[in-house]
Amino acid sequence: MKRGVQGARGQDDQDTPGAESAAAVSAGAGAEGQLLPKLGKLKDVSRQVRGDILGARAAVKIQGQGWENLVRKPPTIRVAGGTAKGRKLKRPEVYLRPMMGKVKEALFSILTEFNVLREDAIALDTFAGCGSVGIEALSRGVGKAVFVDYSKDACRTIEENLEICEFDERSLVVCSKAEAVYDAPQAVLARMQKPSFDLVTITPPYEEIDYSDLLNRVATSQTLLGDGSVVVVEYPVELGSLPPTIGPRLVGMRNRKYGRTMMAIYCINPV
């Protein structure tokens, strides 16, 4: 396995049209060819769906903090399908919010339709946590994967999980902020001998990032993505719906709701 360090340190399953709800995020967000206006972090968003989400911030466990104060044991994470199906994945000794099992199953069912789970493809799993999304991609046929997380504990856990699943020779773990890789992916791609990523997954901690900043970086990167590349974004329902297009190249293909979780899938210049 390769390792790199870069930069500074629902129950509902339904399509949700982005254009209809984009105004809940910001006026004009869905205009063709435009980048996303600044959304702010979740704690700054005024739209509230169930109860007072702003007043509930103190009850939310922030990703990256330790488990020691939690009463219940964290749930087990397993590979859901493919060659490593059933393998139990380790978790870092910090709190993280992995993609729910039903969401992951739905996602990879959709990705099969896009023909991105193939041997000559490479995936980029950002905000990787324990690496469950990227490992699922490898298990289901993707040839190579890069895992990016800012937590050293998370990166060590990803390396262990790759060894458990016997994917360590096909992977690279980068301990870095995701933004650094979005902005300058050339070194990582060179190490993996690929011109661009075929699949990029963005599954950040809801309360700690600005989605507009992340997606605008992805949309404007000239090297990160190529024609036909697929971008998956997991985000909370409190943000409304992401727009149907972001920048000149990102075109929305799916936008689905699973309880509180929303999942948008974009494609670069789809044919």
C-alpha cells in the first residue's frame, strides 16, 4: 500500500428535483453554468425541517472527537457487496458519521448504471473516515482508489482496512485536507498513473464544511475530472436541494433523499 501526505494539515428513497428547491439554498443557484453562491456551514443555514436544528447543535457529536463520552457502542461497518462482501471494517478512535448502509447500497446500484465500477477506473474517496465508500468501490470492481482524510487516526485505520480487504496494493492513502487535493491533484494522479479521477465521492461532516466552497473547487478543477467522470455528494436535507448544474461542466444526474440524508450525483459532460 502506498501512503502520501499532501498540503497542510432515510427511509425515503425518491428523486428530488434540484431546480424546484434550489431557492431554499440561495436565489440563482441553479442557473446554468454558474458556480454555487456561498451557503455557509450547516449551523448558519436558517432553513429548519424538524425542530430547532440551530438550538440542537450542542447535542450533535462533532466528527473527529473521541467516542469515550458516548453511551452506545458505535455500529459495525461492513463491506456490502463485491469481492470483499461481509468484511468487517475497523473504525478510528474518533467519532465519524459513515454513510448509512441503505444509502451505500442505493448509491452503488446507481453507479452500476453509469459504468464507473470498472477495472480501468480510479476512485477518489474524500473525507474518507474509515474508507468504507472507497473500499466498497474497490470491492465492486474499481481498479484503483485514493483515500483522503485530514485525521491521522483515520488514515491509519484506512490502511488497516485496506489490508483486511486485500486492496492495499491498489490504493493510496493521503493524509490531507480534501480541498488541497481538489485544487492540486496532479501529484496524486501521477503516483497512480492516471490522467484524472473517474469517480469522486464527497461525504463530509455536515456541520463542519461549506458545501459551496467544496463543490466550486471540484467544478473548476481542470485536472481532477475528465469527460464522463462521476461526482457523488452526500449532504443534509436542511440545505434544501443542490442545483441541477454547477459551473460549466457538472451536470446533475440524480438527487435522492434517504431520511435526513440527501445524495446528489453529477457527471462531467455526460453523453
